[in-house]
Amino acid sequence: MKKYETTKPYDPAVLEKLHTVQLEILRDFRAVAEKYELPFFVLFGTAIGAVRHNGFIPWDDDIDIGMLRADFEKFLQVADKELGEKYFIMSPRTDKRCNASVVKLMKRGTKFVSAMSKNAKHEQCIFLDIFPFDNVAPTEKLRKRQLRVTTFLDRLLYLVGTPYPIIPLKGIAGEAAAAVCFLTHYALKILHISPQWLFKLFEDASEKYNGEETEYITGFGQPTALKKMFRKADMFPLVEVPFEDTTVPLLHNNDEELRKVYGDYMQIPPPDQQINHAPEILDFGEEDNTESI
């Protein structure tokens, strides 16, 4: 079973420079979102950082953005026209080699390649994660089914690209899960299952209830999607808060949602729980780039 380092420390100067580039991406994204009146909100570690640190969590190395599905689709329609000289969208929709369900806005001319993704065939650059939020099924039974289907398809999509995912199990159970993943990867290859086909199935399952009036929305593709679902009536109006040298929008009920998922998120976790994506290759596209950490 392959092991990945998820708490690897950065050189402080390198991380500061990475944060500067990510803030640049955020500002450019925001300019387009505001031009077309497309609301967005920060999520997960970015939301915790905004509240607890008025900026990035000190060891964090990405920015997570959420959008309602309709606004997300409108952004994708204008992204190339508005940002194409400097950025591009990475997803299975835009690159047949991509095997990730999370859509990324990537900065051209840079590189950000982690140990876990180094065998991926698609281009990997410094990025902004964008999560579309879809309606959750109206009943508990249907919600669980929707979660099972979307999580299963997300995992198959990932396994198309690698036989070595992160497995949160140890001992015999971990070894058995690793063997299943390894065999699944090569079975998908033999059957010529494409990332685009799996991603289309994943999106269809995620959007299944978007034509209905439902109470909750979430970003699918993760086992905790139901734990992280939001009550739509409590999300707006968004609240603007300081973030580094700018501001970011939070959900109106941000504290309630963060506590539901993370508990007492204002407490700093111990070093062995300070998760990041520290890359093996990091290139800022300049003469003084850093190629490894």
C-alpha cells in the first residue's frame, strides 16, 4: 500500500509566495464572478482560516470556493473568454485525461504536482478549487442512495488515473482495500472506461434533484457530503470578512456549519493533523521558481 505525506512542512518563504499567487487567482476569479453577478462563498479550510486567522490557515496551501450549480455553470461558460489568457479550467469536461471530480481554475505557466497526483496525465498548475452545490434528495433514504452513487462514481473516476489512492485504513483492512483499488484501476483500463463518461454519470447523479424544491444542498464527491450539506434558507445573505489583504464571502450560517463538521474549529489541531497538499514540484513560472520542496 502506497504511503503519502499529508503534513509535509513548507519552507515559509515558499508558502508565502504560493499564498500570494493563490490570492491573485482569487481576485481574478472574483472580478469575473462579480461582473456576471455570480455569488460564491469560501469553504472548508478556507472558511476556517478566514474566521480563525483572518487569512490562510498557516499550513494550508489552497483556496476552496463554493457556488450554486446554476452560477457555477454560468461561470464555466464565460471563464475562457474572460480569463483564458492567464488561466484555464481543468476538469474531465475540458481535458479527457483529467480524472478528478473537483473543478480547478489553474494558472498557466505554473506547476503544482503532489506525490499523489504525479502520475496523472493532465496538466497540473497552481489552482483554485471550485465546488458546485446541488440539491440533496428530499428523504433520508434517497439522500443515502444519492451519496452512495456519487461517492462510488467519484472513486471510480479517481481510480481511472491511479491505482494508489489515499486509504484511511491500516493493517489487513488497508492492504485489502489497496489490493481492490489496484485491481479496479487496471480493470477500468482494460474495459476502456473513460474519465469523461464517469464524470458525466457523477454529475448526473449530483444534479438528480435540482429540478425539485428541496431543503438542503451540498457538494457531492466525498463521503462526508451529507454531513457538509447546508440548509439553503440559512445560507444568505453572505457575510464579507477579512482574508489576508482582501476580503472573502462566508455563508450567513458559517459558524453553525463549521461546528457541525469540525467541532471546535477555533482550536489549533496538533502537528500530525495539520493537513496540506505540499507538492513535489512547485514552479511559479518565473526565473526564481522553486522546483521541489
